Amino acid sequence: MSRLTHWTRPLVLGLGLLSLTACSILPEAEPVNVYQLPGARIEPLSQPALPLALRINTPSAGFAQSSPRMLVNPEGNQLSTYKGARWSDPAPALMREYLVRAFNDAGLTVDVNTDEQGLHADLHLGSELRRFQVVYPDGPIRVVIDFKARLIDPASRRTLASHTFLIEQPLDDPQVTAVVEGFGMAAQQLAEQILRWTASTLEQQQGLAQPDQ
């Protein structure tokens, strides 16, 4: 056996043991279940679609609300997350796509697009997603969606109307699957209220635009 082999064999064995030891102490990746927001179930409106293109912009949100993590407010001002669970997209994107589907299903306007597509729009729906979380304190466990909406004229950049929607959906079960269903029910209520508010606002705007007979 050469002198070189005599010295390198223990070195190789030692490096191999070190490698195995390092692998054994590295933490295993936490399994994560990814959940979609249940889809909207909106009946088509009875009146003809308005000859407008509506753009639904991605809601603005704070850092915590912009995450795909499922937020929970267990007490006071503390925010935590459900371990091993996340949304398929960040919450603002979830709400944007949910509202797009709701407005498309309702048929309020002839076209609905988003800020990501960059298409022409006669009217913008801007918004702020203030809360999208499960809340424990100050009452029963519930899903809370706090959402401020604005209808904006893109030509003048003038706000035509604004309204804050606060949805609170009680939960009978704190398990993640039940929580996801709770978010779906809360989002359904929000979409229905925003649709009614938008339709009423546009009806008023059209009335104001018509000349007196």
C-alpha cells in the first residue's frame, strides 16, 4: 500500500461519516397542504348586461395579508398562521379571481378583466383587503373579511363611490378543512354584496347622466 493511500483512506471514510451525520441532523421539510378558495355560486342577473368593460384590480393589502398563509388572530393583536396549510395564491390574488368569476357569472357588464391583463376598461373596481383571517377573541371563532371597495372612472381617476364591507362568518369547527369552507361562505357573501352595490351605483350614475325630459 502506498503512503498516499495509507493517508487518504481514513480521510475519505471520515468525510463520508461526516456527510451522513450532517444529513441526519438536517430538519425534514414540513409537509404543506395547499387549498383553493371554494368557487363563487352566483346566479345570472335578469337584466341585460351593461355595455361596459369592468376591470377588477388586485386588492392592496398589508404585508401579513399579502401572504398565502392562512392567518389566525388567536388573541389581542397577535397574528399567527395555520401550521402546514396555505392558500394556492396570496389572499389579494384569491379575492381578485373570486370576484372576477362572480361578476362574470352574474353578467352585470359585457366584459370583466383584471389589472394583470392590461385591457381597456370603462370602469375600475379598486379595493383594500384589510383583513382576511380567522378571529378568536371578542366573540365566537369566525372568518373575517374586511374589504373596502371603490368604483373608479379611469379617465378622470375620480372615485365614483366607495363602501366598506365587513363579513363575519361563524365557524363550528376550527379544523383547516372547515375553515376553508368558512372562507368560501364569507367570500360568497362579500361577492353578492359587492355585486348589488356595484349594480346600484351604476344605475344611479346612469340616472344622473341622462338629460332631463
